[in-house]
Amino acid sequence: MIEIRWHSRGGQGAKTASLLLAEAMAAGGRYVQGFPEYGAEREGAPMLAFDRISDRPIRIHSGIEAPDIVVVLDPTLIGNVPVTAGLKEDGWVVVNTGREPEEMRRKLGLSPAQRLAVVDGSGISQSELGRPIPNTPVMAALIRAAGLLERERFRELAGELFREKFKSKPEVVEGNLRSVERAWEEVKIA
């Protein structure tokens, strides 16, 4: 089982991304869970979302304390929230940032065995959608870095999911498809 913990602020799309990732993995024949954790938070407040992906039924129903992968949609949380708490020794961290991987590795305090992927999801979405919503480009970077899906299968599933979610907004579908393609190409893995 792969366990993923998303760190973001309300309004950055972590809930949506965790649910889209779960839908994509389920369409690929996997067992999944995708859910947010928040209380009375409002837009801009730190929040969490989670995914579990498995080849067998998932019987755990709780937040994720020891993730295989941590996704950080808002890099200002680093240093203010313990984003890498419990990260497995060979785990992944995927960060939405335009900074270089070496700088982020130091800032996060990652061990040599822990892997890192960075992508400027906010910049990509600003360019492609006119708004800095980093969730879908960062999801694409996560899928590529962790090898969760082959590129062609991801393209196919992303198209289906975006067309379903944004039926009445074809410009959002096209912008998201361009965003995930760019993120797939632009992610830096270290």
C-alpha cells in the first residue's frame, strides 16, 4: 500500500487533487481512499488531505502518520508545519516550488535515501489557467516521480476526469491538460 499525505492551505486544491488521484488510480484497477482532514478552517488555513493506493482492499480508516509520499502545495508551510513528520526513510517529497531541488532538500532536512521532486505548479497553472492553483500540475509531478502511472495512461485518465469534473468549462479542461503535460516535462527529480 502507498500512503500519501498532502499539505496545503485551504483553496489550493489539495482536496480536489487527492480525490482526482484516487479516481485515476481506481480507474486503473487499484483500491483507493482519498479524503481531506479539516475542521472549521477557512481559505488560506493549513489543511491536510490523504490518499491510500493498494492492490488489495484497504481496511484502515484514519489519517496517515507514516506516509510513503508527502506532497506540499504551499512551500510557506515548510518550517512552520512539520510536513516531513513520519516520512518513511525511503519516502518521497513532492513540492510546489520554483526553487532548485538541492535548496529544498536542505530546507526539508531530507536524508540521502529520501527522494525529492519539485515543480512550479503555481507558475504553470498561472500561465495555463490564469490562476495560481497548483493542485493538478503537482499531482502530475507526483504521478511521474513516484511512477504511479505510465504517461499515456495518465493522459487518458486525466482527460476523462477533467472532462467529467469541468463539463461546463471546456477552457478549464484544456488548461488543466496543458498544465499536467507541462508538469510532467518540467518536474525536477533529485
